[in-house]
Amino acid sequence: MEDTEDFGVWLGRQLRRIGMSQAEFGKHLGLTRAAVSAWVTGRAHPRAEVMARIAEILQTDVATLVTRDADAGSVRPIGWHHRLAHRDGGREYGNAAAFAFDANLAVLAREATQNSIDERLDPRRPVRVRFTVHELTGEHLNAFLTALKWEELEAHYAVAAESQQKVGRALAEGLRALRQDSTLLLLRVDDYNASGLTGPEYGDGRYAAVVRRQLDSHKSTDRAGGSYGLGKATLWAASRLGLVLINSTLSESHEGRTACRVVGRLDLPWREVDGIAYAGPAWLGEPDTEKEYEGVSRSWWADERTVADLRLERDSDDPGTSFLVVGAHDAAGNASTLEGMHEALTFALADNFWAAMTSGRSKPAILEASVRALRNGESVIPERRVHPRDRHAAQVHALRTYLDDETVDDLTAPSQVAAVEVPFNVPPLRSAGPTAEGHAHRAVLLVTPGADTDEEHSRIVCMRGTRMTVMTRRPRNLAMGVDPFHAVLLVGCAAGDDEAAHAAEAFLRAAEPPDQGRWGATEELTATYSDALRRLTEFTTAMDAALGGVIGRRAARQESTGLEALRNLMRLDVPAASTRRRVQRYPTVERVVGRVDGAGAWTLDVTLAVPQRIGRWELVPVVKFDVRSGARPALEWAELTAKENCMIVDGRLLVDPDVRSARFGGVTVVGSHPVDAAMASVIVDVQQMREVSA
């Protein structure tokens, strides 16, 4: 059988599992140690009449010796192995990788799903990703904790939670919720048509990159989303208990098997339990039989009953992995109920992966995503597929038109999509030498008309690779009076598959920081490429010029008079550049999305960029009509609501010191408008009142 483990490798592991030497085994068989050694090393194979005796000694049957798809004898005890502390006295009070991203469900959904897309197996089918929020109480909770071997962890949690470090405080809250509320939230991420965690236990491979290592990206394609190996840490960051369980179905056999490779990983800070110091991480598995890994837990091949008890059962034998976040929570504090978490995950998937979920008539989607919610195994919210058109209809229309080869060169009708090339001169690698030449890549910009009623418009959504949204940016230097539009930039492998596309892909991956929210100067970019920043700036300029060419031609053909012209000149915008320059010292408005409601009031959604401070920020949101000359008239707030990472108290906005991004909503008082809302845009700013202690 093609994927069957070699008999010698299998036999050697069985002997280690039962603690029997080759000499002892040969003695039981009436043979020499040399004969057994020849089997183990693959130089010979036992005769048919000896196989029955081997099976008897190993407490199995001859069929197992032939298929070698299971270990012989009794199952080794499953337990937790905790890494001992460093002998040099070094200590880690948490996994630094977990702090590389904002700890919220939206980031988890983005990073976990992108990792699944990167491991897509069959390009003819989408990778299927399902998020399950599962609440356990009562006997269901007790049964799960028993399967988890919680009694082996309690002492470690008790000590770790007493730490005054940041991770210790989070653990203490997780334990309090478990003990006092007698409830536990699980978040499971399943992917299908993915590679699975293939590879050896400790050597190079997907399994070791996720379970054993930090900062090991181990991407199988240059179209991959991230390159830092940090995205997987968001799973552990989303657990109040620092605990994730894993069940993987492999696309390539390991030890002769593919199904139910199970392991658990726990990330705790340094601790001392019963006089023994431990470094931090721990693994749930069976004791390794290799001498060099004595006392270490390794993954094991679990049966269906075990994976069901651990809430890790998969609904098909399609390759892929299930990650179970134990004690799941939204660290941003925006979603604490099953319904809230379900909604947050659904929105995050739609916003980040609408392009990957878009298909053409002859081109399949890259991703199919769904979300569901359970309570004690019973459905609370049935599984619902995420539909990209629900939140990004115009962009989906633009991309689908492009996939179906129905774009035009010039926009003459509202439903049309224009496609224009954007030149990108990718510089050569420094390692290629001073005489090396770069690559002339042609990105594609898609443009389609928008409307004032769109929640957000007149931005360029930039994506590469497997159509992953990297950033949404506001174009510069557009002529005044242009109509609303939607634009999508496809660059790198999202735009082509030639050598230049792959060169652009590699360049832009190097230009992305860990949070993948922009293209800019990174250490990897400047160290790897010569003249990198100038080429990146030129690409941005070319992008805006290409957009201006399409929008400018459309504007020139249209006639705008009176009120419509006035509205086109004054669109909703963020504060002036002088305000944005304060971003390094004070909170600033990063994005404003708004519309005029039926009553004539502005309804606004405002996102802030917040620098870290020791004390809490106390801010006053201010909204003004944007006029071309003179003082901007201030408007009154009819309503202010906190949406993410903030609180509203008596008209003030309170933001905690560790928060880097906050979001609030507001509705203006119609009576405070000097003119009708449709005749002018508004700007929003925040003014600091004072800093208060956290």
C-alpha cells in the first residue's frame, strides 16, 4: 500500500511502546537479535509462519501487521507533559506572539481562515471553513473536563493565576468564570479540503510548525497570506485559559495513518508547582517512546469516542484540521454571548474574505465559510453560510464581472465594471547583485460606480495572493466633484500567474507587518530589496493615477448642476491632515462611515487610532459641518453609542490604556444643522479632556 508505514519502522515503535528490547523480542521468537534488527532496519522481512507469533507477542492480529494502520497492544496513557524551566533561570511570562495582534474575534477569524486558505488542497474545490461557538454547562461541562484531564491541570492553573503579570490576570478571570458561572465557551474552527497537520512530531513540517514551534510560518505556497508564523497564536490568545485542542485528518499519511491525529497545547507563564519549576507550555498526548524524548507527550491516534468526548469530531474524512479554543472569549469585550460571537464571526468573515468567497461562471470560489452556535450539543443558531454579497455587493459584482471576462475600458452605465492596468516595477533582490533587473508586473484595478447611500464607498480595496484583503485605502489627488465609486486592486498572484506576478507577490509579502494591514517599510523589505520604498511609492501613485483616469472620464461626460454638484464637492471625510499628524501622541479619527437617515440626521460610525498610555483616555467626540471657508459649525449629538473597546459616560468617550483601536457610533441632532444634511458633509474629531487613572 502506497501510504502504509514500513514494517521495520512500525515494529521498532511497537517494541518501544511495550518496553521490549530487540534481544528480548528475538528470545520470545526463538531467534537472534540480529534477525530482529534486520526487520527493524528494513534489510529483511519475517516469514509468513513467524507473523502469527509476532502478532501474539504484540497482542494484536496478523491483519494489523499487514496494514500497519494502528499500533498494537493496549493504548498508552494519555496525559499532560509540562516543559521544565530553563536551567539558566530564564523565564517567560506568556507567549509574546499572542500580543502581536489585537485580541478579538475578528482578528481570530481573519488569521485562522487565511491559514486554512493557504493550505487549500484541491484547487478545483473551495476550502470549507466552519466556526462553531459551543457553550457547555452542567453534566456536559463535567464530562468535557474529565476528558480534558482537568485534574492534572488545576494545580498549574492555580499557581499561574496568582502571577501579577498580564497573562496571570487573564487566567484568573478565566478560572473565576469557570468556577463561579459553571459554564465554559468553546470555539471550534474546522477546515476541509486542506492539507492537515502533516509531518513528523519534532522535525520540519506543518504539525511541528503549529504545535511545537513559534515564528515558523511553513507556508506551502508563495501565495500565502502571512509570513511571520504569528497567525496561529491568535487561537491561543482567544482562550482565557491559554488552551487549544487539535484533531487533524492528514492529506499525507504519518505512521501509516491519516485520521484523528490529536494533541493539545497549553500556554501558561513560568510557574513553580510542588517545588518544580516549569517553563510555560504543556502538551496533552501519549508518552513518547523514543529515548531522546523520554517524558515528552506526543500526538496520538485517537478513536472516535475520544474525539467526541473532547468535542473534536469531524463530519467527513476530507483532509483538514479542527482547532478547539477552550474558554473562548472576545478580548475586546464586544461579544460575550453566543449570539454576539456568532454575529462578530459572520461579519469578520464577510468583511475579510468576500473576494475569496466570490466565484465566476467557470472559476470556483476559493473559500466557503459558515458559522453556527450550540449549547450542550444542541443547535441554538443553525449553521449559516456566509454570503459575501450581504455586506459587499458592489465589490462582489466588480470581481465577478472580472472573473467572467465582462469588464469594459470605460464606464458608461451604472452596472458596468471598468478594468485598467496598474504598472508595478518590482525591484530586484539585493542578493541578486547590482546588475540584476527587476520585473514589470501589471496589477489590475476594477472600478464600478457607487452611491451616496452605500455604507462605505470611494475607497480602493487592495488584495494579493488568494484574494486576501490587505488594506483599504483612500485615493489621493482625485478631482473635486467625482461621483461615488468602488475600486478593487488585484496585484501579484491575484492578478496573474507569471514570473512577474510571483515577484510582486514576494515583494508585497515582505512589505506587510504582522497584522497585514498595509504595505509599507518593514525590516524584511528594506533588507531584501534595493530601492524598495521608492518603488512602493511609485506603485501607490500609479494606482491613484489609474483610478483618476477612469473616474475622470466618467465625470467629464456627466452634467451636474445645483444641489447635486454641491453634494459631490463636499463628501464625508476624516479630519484634516493637521489633525492626523497627532496620531503618535493623541487618539485620532482613522475612519468615518456615515449616511443621512430618513429624519435628516447624520448617522455615523467612527473608528479611532489610539496610542498606548499609562492612564485611561477621556475624550469628547466633536462633529462639525465641513464647509469650504469660514468656521465649521458644530453640531449636537442626539445619541452616542460605544461599539468597540470604549465606554460612553455622560457624553464622554472612555478608552482603556492598552487599547489601540476604538469604535463608537453617533447620531446628530437635526435641529443643530445650519443647512440640510444633504447639502454638506461632516467631519468628526476627538478632543482630549484629561487623562484619568486606569
